[in-house]
Amino acid sequence: METSPLSPKSQERKDEREIICVVCPNSCRLTVWKDSEDKVQITGNQCARGLAYGENEYLHPVRMVITTMRIEDAPFPVIPVRSKEPIPKDLIFQAIKIINKNKCRSPIKVGDILIENILDTKINIIASRSMA
Ligand code: SF4
């Protein structure tokens, strides 16, 4: 059977990136790009979960914020904190700056909300441990 060759336009690859899929221990190396119609194309995945991960990571990458916040009246000067959920990757630096400017006061219980709705993301910064 004969197949027609792909047109140069359909072979076009814009913003090509390599992304390691972290959904399972296989760590597949995905190649992700936009075609001439701006559709996201992915190769290198071994399953559908990798397709979803690759597309999300390419279009809307997110990360957990994990850092420390100053604490008063506690045995240590800082307490470990994290975002309750991942936030957009391009807001991480700003989020850490805000957390570093803030301080809390003991006693703090693990999961206590220390900053609400950081950077209007609807995501809270919470304590990662208790501190009396
Ligand atoms: S593409 Fe599928 S098999 Fe490969 S790492 Fe991701 S989830 Fe695992």
C-alpha cells in the first residue's frame, strides 16, 4: 500500500520541547510540539496518561511550592510550608517572595492555613508540620 508523504506544513514543529513524564516510574521521554495548526503533538509516551501529562506540562506547567516561613515564639526561627496544591510554574518565584516576607506565630498545627489564596490562585499556603 502506498502512503502519501506528509506535506511540509504538517511536519512543521513549533516550540518543540522534551519533557520527562513523571506519572509512573518508567519516566518516558516525551517530545512535545505544536503543529502548523497549533495542535499539541506528542511522541515518546507509552500510554494515554503520558499524553495527558505531556499536554498539561507543555501548556500549563504547575509545581508545588515548598519553602519555609519565619515563625515567632517557637523553638526554631522558621517553619516548613507548602502550597496545598500545585500552582502555575511562572508564579513560583513571586509566591516564594511573598512567603519569605510573611511570618507566623506559634502554636501552629500541620495543615494550618498561613496565607490564603496566594497570588489569586485560590490556593493556600499551609504549614507542613506542627510547631508549639
Ligand atoms: S507515558 Fe505512561 S508509561 Fe510512560 S512514564 Fe508516563 S505514565 Fe508511565
